Amino acid sequence: MKLGRILCYKWTEKGTVYVHWPYCSQLCTYCNFNKYISNHRSSVDHTGMTKCLVKELTSLIKLSGIGTVTSVYFGGGTPSLAKPETIQAVLNTIREQACLTENAEVTLEANPTSAQTEKLRTFKTAGVTRLSVGVQSFLDEDLKLMNRDHSVAESEHCLKVAQKLFPDRFNIDVIFGRPHQTLSSWVKELRKVKEQCTMLQKEDFVVRPKICELDKKFLSKKCLP
């Protein structure tokens, strides 16, 4: 292991960490990521998961030879279903095994349900500095089609809370190319995004996958005044 640290140190002195929380409250129709459904019939062993994450992270940091971590991303699954104590334990492990820079970006993917929105302040206390909010759609009928567990009203409330807790440090995910979606309905949703996040500028919009001609049209001042 010591030899491995010497050999890879030059290339991995700095690195980023991705932490996967694989549990969800229900299955979204578009998702193909590794996930497990956790509900009243199948609860999560939070203590066991925290121990496993800490143990694996400790091993991987040692094996990689990374000395400095500049960014941490909690993805899923639905990491906002994790306990803030788990997030804090992971960050403390990074600090113990390497150097977590003072200005490191710590991002958490969050679903905008009422229950998870109430936890955002404790996630910030635990060390989260940025949110990625999974709105996915500003149409309730499309949220039902995708089997999402939140409403448009809950999304709007979550974004207001996010703006107060993480000003200028959060993004919104909205899915493009949904069944029966039209150009006009998509433009209306993008306008809704601008209404909810008044600090966003034209340059802050990213469409993936990038469709060159449509991308330019969506982001033009003509479509988004």
C-alpha cells in the first residue's frame, strides 16, 4: 500500500469524492441508476450505512494516495433521505484521512418534498454548501407520469428555502424530452425556473443532452425575456 501511495501520489495529490446514497422512497419511471426502495416495509439501517461508507471511504482514500479533496458530491438514489449525521460522518472521515479544503464545494442532491425540505438547514449545519434540487418538472401531471413524490407547490417552497440557505449555490434539474412535451410548454417551464430563481442569468442555463439549434433558441432573449 505504501508503494501504491508513492506511485500514484504525483497524479492524485488532489481529488474529488462522490458518495452514493442508493435509497429512494419510490421508483421514478426515468431512472436507471443503482437504487433500492425504502418505505415503511423496508427501512434503512442508517447506522450500518454510515459505518460502511466511513470504512470504504477510509480505504479508498488510503489506496488512492489523495492528499487533498477539493469537492464532495452526494448523489443517488436520494441522498436527502440520509440523516445529516451520516453526511457529517463522511466529511469528518475525509478531514481525518486527507485535507478537505476550506472552500471545498459539498453538494447534496435533494428532492423537494416537504419532509426533505425541512432537513435542509440541518444538512447545511452538517457541512453541505450547495444543493442540486430535483424539481424535474413544473407540471403536476408530468410529475405523476414520472412517479415523483412531490408536487409543484412543494418544489416552489423548497426553492424559496434553498435561496435563503444557499444563495447563489444551488441548481435545479428539469427534464427535457418528456412524453408529449412541446416546445411552448418547455419554454414556459424555463420561464418558471427564472421566476423561482431570480439570480439566475442566461449563462446559468445548461441543456443536456445539448441540441445545438434548439439550445440556442431556448436560451435566447427572444424565448426567455
